Amino acid sequence: MPTRELLAMLWRLALSQTPYHDPADQPLPAWADTWMRAYENGVDMRTFVAGQPER
């Protein structure tokens, strides 16, 4: 993991512990939309690996 991304993650993690934290303001990872769509379509998430469910 690149150092810049690691530092950003640590900063956001620390901010998430503060009072009045609103998670709606946080950016989602690129794979989150794919994961949520698959989950809503009833895909077995136990086999969901690397952005694609196993067939």
C-alpha cells in the first residue's frame, strides 16, 4: 500500500473517532459500488473476491 494512501487512511480513521463525525462526508473506495450492487442483487458475498463474485 502506498505511504500516501496509508497516511490518508490513518487520518480518516482518527477523524472517525471524533464527536459529531458524519460518515456521509467520507469518500468510498472504487470497489464499494460494485460490492453494493452485487449484494443488492443477491450474490453470495462469501465468494466475492477481488471485485468479482466467483461463478
